[in-house]
Amino acid sequence: MKPIFKPGDRVTLKDDPGKIMTVQKYARRFSIFLGWHENESYLECTWLDEDGYKRGVFHVSLLSRYHSNFMRQLNEKCQSNQYSVH
């Protein structure tokens, strides 16, 4: 399975798009069958907020790729067929 995100990608939580985070690496998980292993379903991300530097682990289904406002608006217009590529 091809990874959705890679280290260095900027992402946001789908339910909190204001928090911009940077993907650091795939999180290591423990399985009684596999032991410690990297799991492509969980990402370790970092971000900066008013309390300082933060780090957390999130399932990829909770994340979306971050786009600046300009890119987000352009993407929405392209998807709604307001612009066409010739």
C-alpha cells in the first residue's frame, strides 16, 4: 500500500483545520504478533501553539493535506468546474 503522507508534509486535522502540523514519521506500534513495527496507519506529527512545541500521533483517516488559502480556493473552484484546463 502506498503511503498517503510522507515526512515533511503539512497536514491538518479534518475536524480542526486551523491546526497546521508537520508529519515527522510513521509511528511505531506494538503488536503481540509483530512486536514493535512502523504502521502506515498512524503518523507522528508536530505543531506549534500558544503553549509551545507539541507532538502527537494521529490515524491517517483523521488528517487531510494542508493547502494555503489560495490553493484551497483554487482547488475548490476547479472541483466545482468554475475553471477549466485547456
